[in-house]
Amino acid sequence: NMAEPDVKDEKNVQKGLTKTIEVSVKTPGEEPIKFRVKATSKFEKVANAFGKQLGVDPSKFKFLDAEGQRIAKQTGWSKTMEELGIENEDTIDAMLEQTGGRE
């Protein structure tokens, strides 16, 4: 359908509307898992869904956004996708945290 507007131009127009985005969570050596969430959903929702899907404790993982910035449990999980700058079709890397108390 050629009439579809360019999503980039629409981005600003849509601020007031809650849009659904699709993000992938990728762990080393695994296929990415796709999740559909609202832009206003908290990151915690993705982390928990990821944990459920893999049968793991998500808090044992280190999540990095598309820019490689860490989404820390203490500070980032309570933020929304929008606040974290996570956009449609972004891939989030999840790495098993090395044990040892360093952040």
C-alpha cells in the first residue's frame, strides 16, 4: 500500500498517542526474541517477559540498548521505552551478568 505515511515523519505527530513498538532481546548465541510493547510500557515488562520466555531470572542479566548503554535494574527498569529512547525494531542485548558485586 503506497499511501502509508513515512513513520519517521509521523513520530512527532504521534507523541500523544500510545504506539506499540516491537523490540528484540538478543542473548549471545541465541535467536532474538521479539516482544511487542507500548512505548509507554516500563522496561521491566520486557525484562520479565524475556525471563519468563527463557525460564531465567532477568535480574541476573545485563541489558544493553541499541546504543550499548546499560539499562540498569536500579535505575532503568522503571523507565518507559520512550524515556529510555528505545524505538520500534530496536535490538536489546542481554548478557548473563558475571557474578561478583561490581555494577
